[in-house]
Amino acid sequence: MADSLFIVMVGAPGAGKGTQADLISARLGLPKIASGDLFRDNLQRQTELGQLAKAYMDRGELVPDGVTVRMVAERLSRPDCTQGAVLDGFPRNIAQAQALEAILQERGEAVRLVPYIRVSEAELLDRLSGRWMCRAAQHAYHERHNPPKVPGVCDLDGSPLYQRDDDRPETVRRRIQVYLEQTAPLLDYYRQRGLLVEINGEQPIEKVYSEIVGYLAGYRHDLSEVAGRTRADA
């Protein structure tokens, strides 16, 4: 539909794209479609696609793009996506981007904007490797941004804090490197189509959000007031 608005959020682990996707989804009244949520939903409901994905995962293999694409296509076919959606974690590569383009073209629609939340490797490493969790209830802390009152102890329940394997510095470095290698071609793909906008992700959350809204104002008249405040604050 001419007025539909499909947005693809791009950013490395720790860049904050999930947070921004939530904010934009709520502001526009559009569903947020996160690839991780789709996998969990299909696995929990034991759908045909969920069982197919599980078969690959049980063998220790990567789930093929085709399975992921089918999950996304099914989700986009639901009535709440008539006016658009905010995609988070999909597409991850050019093949998936081309598949998304084909899905939307069949509906006479297209991706309108691709906000890329850019954060330096050093900042990403600091954000991700500084995270600690409490053992009792998984309350989250950060060495620099949200430290506990007593080192190594949860403020809320007194349980000891620990660091997940995924948050250890050596693991984080590998995650960032894999992301950069896989995503660089995707950034070029959307940049060449004039859809990519780069946002400094090292600003406060509110500033990142307002910049994205500023770009979206050209597609939604109801955002013009917010965009005006954004430009005034610049």
C-alpha cells in the first residue's frame, strides 16, 4: 500500500537497535518483527517451520536462510502488518535482503528506510563485556553504566553476580567481528539504493531516537512535530 512504512533496523550487538526498534514501533503503531522472537515463537508453537528449524539446530547446523525467510514472510502476511513493520535482526545478509524485497514487491510495497546505528568497536566491547547478571533472578548490571552498590552482589536480592559466556571479552570480540564481516555488504546494498541513514549510536538513547524520527517524518505527517523539535535541538 502506498502509505505503508517498512523499516529495517541495522546495528551491531550492543548498538541499541533493539531499544530503538521498540521505541519506533510504539511511536508509529507498527509491529516490531525481531528474528529471534520469530524463532522462539515458532519453536514454542511447534509449527512446521519451527520443527524444521529445530532439526537443523539439533544437528548443530545453521538454520538456512530459506527457513528464516519463510518465517518472516508468514509474519508479514498477518493483518497487523498492513501498514508496515519495524524489522529487527532481519535481514542479516544480501540474500535475505533480496528475499525481503521480493516479498514486499508482491504486495506493491518496499523498504522505505534503513537506520544504521553506528557504534565503534571499542564502545561495543565496553557495553557488552561489562554486563553482569545476578544468579537468583538475572537482574542486569554494568561495570561502568549501572554498577551494583556492593561489587559482585545484586542490589535487589543479594545473590552473587556472574558474567555469561556470551558477555566475556573474547566472545564479544568474535561476535562483533562476525557481525562486521557479514553486515558490511548489507550496508553497501542499502546505501546504493539510497535507503541507508547513519545514526551516531554513541549519543543518548533519546537523541538517537529523535534523529531516526527526523528521517521518518518525511513518510509520516504525524511525526512532523517531533521532527521539528529534533531540528530545534540540533
